[in-house]
Amino acid sequence: FVRIIYGNPNRWRSETARAVRVRYPGLLEYIERTHKPRDPNALVRELQKLEVEIMVNGGAAEFARRHPKVPFLTVHDCLVVPTEYRHTAADVIRQAWQARVGICPTVRTESWGG
């Protein structure tokens, strides 16, 4: 799948690409529209921007709205929150992804430190 995203159009006709096309209708068409031969990493940047928009403007913003006095950090695709708020953080992440791209991801929680 990574080979498809990183831009060689010949890979869009591979067995993996066919499986992706069946499982996620429209994804390969989006990749084909977004692909720029002179800038094969354009799609990766677009996906990174999408992740930021979902996590910061979606999940983190909703967490802050629900718990305005609770400190938290965003780290890539994570919300770092006090342990007692981990379930809320997981919920807002799932809801943000579902609302933006129609996919509810599996969210894992873990404790940092003692």
C-alpha cells in the first residue's frame, strides 16, 4: 500500500492496488487525481495535512470544548491526556475520523510513566 501512495502510477495496476480499489472504492481514483509526476510526494503531504486537520481541528478541538480546564498535548496522531480522560480522548478521535473521512479507526490507549 505504501508503494501506491508514494506515487509510481505503474503500481496502481498491481494486485495490491486492485485489492485497495475493491476495499476502499474511490481511494485509488483520489490518488490518481492527486498524483503529480514531478512531485510524487504531493499525496503524502496532502494526507499529512488531512491528519492534522482531523486530529487538531477535530479531535483536539472537541476534547478542549468538552474539558476546557484539562491540559493535553497533540503528538502526531495522538492526544496525550491525563489518564482519567483517556476514554474521552479515544472517543473524540474516533468521532473526528468518522465525521471527516467516514472511517472509524481503532484507537489504542497507553499509560506514560508511573
